[in-house]
Amino acid sequence: MNSLVLYENNPFDLMERFFDDDWFMPKFRTPAIDVYEEGDKYVLEADLPGLTEKDIKLEVRNGQLTLSTSKNEKSEEKSKKGWIRRERREFRFMRSFTLPEDVDAKSIEAHFKNGVLQVVMPKKPEAAPKTIEVKIA
């Protein structure tokens, strides 16, 4: 039985751990991701609240599925007394997953609804079990 191998290549892990202290800045978390097998396909679901489909980049290359995003938010407040307050926030992450050999990479589909990304990875038809009829000799 093949299953999705979760060998992750996240270049931001080291930085996340370094900055993951309340004294330095608010905690940054990589989104929660579930992966499961469902008959003739694998499904990956990622919680991405606050993002839109335009913020998400999904790519398949050399047997790896890479999910990434980069979003910059800026706000500015002006006062009648002449001072200005500006705040910037950047949200970014990247996770890569090695796909099993039985995934049909050309047929992968992604859907985004209510802050949840669902990536459907169909298995190749030849990967389906084949029943062999036993005949009388």
C-alpha cells in the first residue's frame, strides 16, 4: 500500500523556532495540514484562515508537491495632531511533500473554501488493484 510520504522541506523552520518566543514577537505557526488516502485518491487539507486563493501557490515538480504563500498586510493611521502610526505584517510559509509514485500529477486539483485548501491527488489508473480470474486447467 502506498501512502503520501511527508518528507517536508521547510526552509522557514529554523527561523520559526528562533522567533517562536513571546518576548520577541507573536508566535508564528505553520498551518495545520491533514493528509489521508480515500480509495482511488489522496487528499491534503490545509487550514489557511485569512488568505484568499490568490495568496496560495501550489506547484508540482520532480515528484514533490509544494504549498507556499506570501501575504503582506499594511495599515496606516493618521492623527489630527500630526503623528502617523504604520504597522506591517508579513505572513509566509512553504511546505513540500514527496508524492508516492502512484499519484497522477497531471490530474491534481485544488479547491479553496472557507479558509480550507483541499488538494485532491488521484492515483494512476494502473495503480488500482486488478482482479485476476482463476480458470480451470
